[in-house]
Amino acid sequence: MTAEKAFVGFFQRGIQLSVVDGNLNFKAAEGVVTAKDIAVMKELKEDLIDVIMERDERAAIYQYEGNLSRFRAEQLACDDIVKILQTVRTK
């Protein structure tokens, strides 16, 4: 599994990933995150951090250029990542 696919899967299940002081953090409703999810996060930590940094960069552009809330900008940035993966899969 790639970090991008893992990120999209987490996003679709409501698991919010973030990077704080170089550490990978997550937030989700109780019972959503499984032991397998934690194992995937540990295995793909560095690559997930790269994906999150890309998401944050895209979100900042959406927020600034589109005058959007941070929440909405992050949603759009995550949607972009999903679309990129779908395009890659169909080629």
C-alpha cells in the first residue's frame, strides 16, 4: 500500500492526519482507528508526512486564493489527492 492510498483511505473513514513538530498525529471518532491502521501509520510514517505536507500546501493556496476557511480548503486539497490517485489508476 502506498502512503497516498493509505491517506485517502483514512480521509474517507474520517481519520484526520496532521504533522506537529515532525510527528504524525491522528484524530478520529472513538472506535474508528484499528490496530491495523496504527501499523500502517507506523510503516508509512515518513511518506504520510510528505502527503500531509502536500495537502497542507494545496490547502494554503485554496485558503488564500479562494478566501476559504481552513477546513474547506483542506477538504478541497484532499479531494485533489483523491482525484490524482483515480487518474493514475485509470491509466
